[in-house]
Amino acid sequence: MTIKVMRRMPLRWADLPLRAKGLVVVALPVAGLLTATAFAYLVQQRTVEEQAAATHIVRVRSQIQTVLTLLLDAETGIRGFALSQDERFLEPYSEAFDRLPGALASLEELVGDNPSQLSRAQRVRFLTGSKLEGLGLLRQQASEVDEPQGLLQDNELMGELRSELTLMETAEERRLRDRLGSIDESQATQENVFVGAIFIGLTGGVLAMVLFTTGIAHRVDRIAESARRLVLGRSLPERPGGQDEVGRLAGALGEASVLLADREQSLLEAKNRAEEANWAKSDFLSRTSHELRTPLTAIRGFSAYLEKQELAPEHAELMGHIIKGSDHLTGVLNDVLDIARIEAGSLAISANPVSVKHAVRDATALLNPIAADHDVRIKNDVDGCGLSVVADEQRLRQILINLISNAIKYNRRGGLVSLTYAVEEPRLWISVTDQGVGIKPEDLPRLFVAYERIVAKESKIKGIGLGLTISKSLAELMDGELKVASVVGTGTTFSLGLPLADTPSAEPPESVVDHSGELQSEH
């Protein structure tokens, strides 16, 4: 029967709610400490009472000595006066005569709770009265005759007084020894109680720790291990028992593991389908772009050839539209092909030191005619920069052309495009600032979203919304960053940050290669 009860105890403890467990764990040591503290308080109170009684006894003894001293002073003064007739001996007598009534009254008050001592004090008071009366007669006789009578009687009275006071003092000494013995016992008891309190507190703490460890801590450790295994995708260990919060948490974690396993499988299948769809889309875009590039190249070539022929004005205008349309479509195909390569992770980047000055100079040389058509002036403050960055030269030029062309197209008539640079280790920043209408703060996060054109409704500028997306992706592929800041009504600044090169780049030839497709990007 006892064994069954012992086996049931851990199960019952595990089923208790955490609040009840906490109360038990805290209550055990607290109850032990409170009990020990209460007992220590009682012992301390007893010690205080004994000390107070000892102090009272000391006061009684002191008062007995005071009475005896005053009696001796009075007797000595009278005897000195009787022998010398010098009235200075009467001063201690007079002082003792004045103080003795009060001293006797204080002595009776101090021993009032002890009938035997009170009786002796009253006896001393009576004898003291007789003593003072006798001393008064001796004083009078000493003034009248040379040898006063009654000295023998006074000695007997003084001896009786001494005897009574000695008996009182002896009784008080005995009481004092008893009190001091009780104080020593109380202090010893108090020390034992203190040691016992420490033992009870430590025992209760250890017991509470054992209960906590067996009831909560090791089960929480198992849940933590389950969570770790869940993160690693492994099977969970056996669920810890108990119906308390920890047990329910373990059960919920087990249910969550099943749900997560099912969801992980679903997500894996969805990921595979998404990757297949993305690959198919990228492959389709790549194939389509390549297929369209061939006829577009033929259209562009034949159109250029026909444009050089002698054509009627209306035919020459139509041919110009054909050439512009084919250039625009070529740029769109280039952008679509680039975004497909970036998404597929197949876009190759060759990072080398590139002269910032020459990269910006090449881009502005390509865009100066477009700026003139839009009545926009380009101010190049980067031309004096002698630094180089680590980048892919072709992709850096593509980003710059996109940013500068956007600054031109979205500028105002007669506006200015400013090109500046700044060095913030470990990067060099190239900034392109326009004087256009600016971009609203809530629209800034959408700038770099593919196929998103925030000014599509307000602007007649052609585009499909890939230029900035490609530029940002190219910057990140070159370990760089592309940022934007805009003030509505003032203008927009795009800043391209790239790693500084340790060594300068080789001086490129003073020529510009025409990448017509790179001019078709937009916000």
C-alpha cells in the first residue's frame, strides 16, 4: 500500500497547476523560516525581559549603596563635628539628611514587587529615622559638652542598619546571578534557534529545489530539446507526463510538430512548383527575347538603310517612327532579358577597378543629345574624381545611363541634372539629382518593384517599369547599394554606392560605345 502511494505522489505532483507548484515550492522554506523566526522572537523577548530584570536589580543594588553611603556620610560628619567642633563637617551631614528621605523612598519603590525586600526596606527606613534622630542629639550634645553621650547606642543602630542593607544587597546579588544565568541560557537557546533556522531554511530550499527540478525543470528541458529538434526537422522525443501547463505545452508542441511537418511538405511542393514556374518563365522570356531580337535587328538595319535613301518627307517621318519604335522595343527586350537572368541567378558579373570619371563621362556623352531634346542641362561634378570603384564596367554604365536618362525624362523644361560624388569608407557614392516634380514619400517603396510605374498615369513617357529594378539588382550583385531621396516639388536624388578600389583602373580610350537598349529605363 505504501509503495503504491509513493508511486502516485510524483504523478499527482506533475498534475498540479504551475501556480500550485509555485506556492508549494515557495511555502516550504518560507514556512520553515517563519517558524524559526517566531521561536527566535520569543526567545529574544525572554532575553530582553531577563536583561531588564537584571538592570532593575543593578539599580536596586546601586540604590542600597546610595543609602548606605548617605548614612556613612551623615555619621562621619557628626562624629567629625563632635571631635573638632568644625562646622564644615556638618555639610555632608546636612546633604545626607536632605537626600536620605528621597533615596529611601526610591529604594522602597524599586523593591515594591518583592515583599521580603520591601519589608527590609521599610525596616531600613524606620532605623534610618532613628539613626538621624540620634545623630541630631549627638550634634546638640557636641555643641554643649565636650564628650557627647549616646555614641555607643549610635554604633549599635548603625550596625543594625548595615546588617539590613547587607541582607538586601545579598538577596539582590543572588537574584542577579539567577537573571544572568537565565540570560546566558536564552542566548545559548537563541544561537541554537539561529542555527536551526539556517538548517530549516536550507533544508526547505533544497526540498523546494528538488520538487521544482522533478516537477518542472527537467520537463521544460525536454520541451526545449523538442523545440530544438523541431527546428532541425527531427523527430520529437517522448512527451513528458503531467496534465499541468508544462504537460499541455508539450502536447501542443507535439501537435505543432505534426502540423509543421505537413506544412513543410506543402511548402516544399509549392516551392518546387514556384521554381519550376519561375524557370519556365525565365526560359520563356529568354527564348522570346532572343527570337524577337533577330527580326528587330533586321527591321532596324533595313530602316537605317532606307532612311539614308532619298525619301519623300512623309516617308522619312514614318521611317523615323519605325526606327524609334524598334529601338524602344530592343531596350524593352534587353530589360526583360536582364530581369530574367537576374531572377534565374545566371547573370554574370565581372568585378574590376573602374574609373568613376570615365564611367560617368561615357554615360553623359550618350545622353547629351537626349538632354538637349528635353531642354535639360547636365552638370557633371564627377569629372574631377580620380578614384575607382570595384564594379562590372558594362553594368555600371548601364546603371548610370538608366539614372541619368530618368533624371532627364522626368525633369522640367529648362531644368538641371547634377552629378556629384562623395566618399564614405568603404564606398564611393555617385549621386544623380534632378529638378522634377519629385516623388511622394508613400510611393518611394514601390520604385524598385518590377513592372511598377508610379507615374504611369500622369506621364506619357514610355516604359514597363524594369529600369530601377534592374539597376538596384545590378548594384547589389556588385556588392553595392542604390538609395533614393525625394522632395515633392523640388526633385529626386538617386545615390549609387560601390566599393572603393584599392588600385586605380587603367585609363580607357576616349570613346563611347553605343548601347542603345540601355537608354530605355525609367522610374
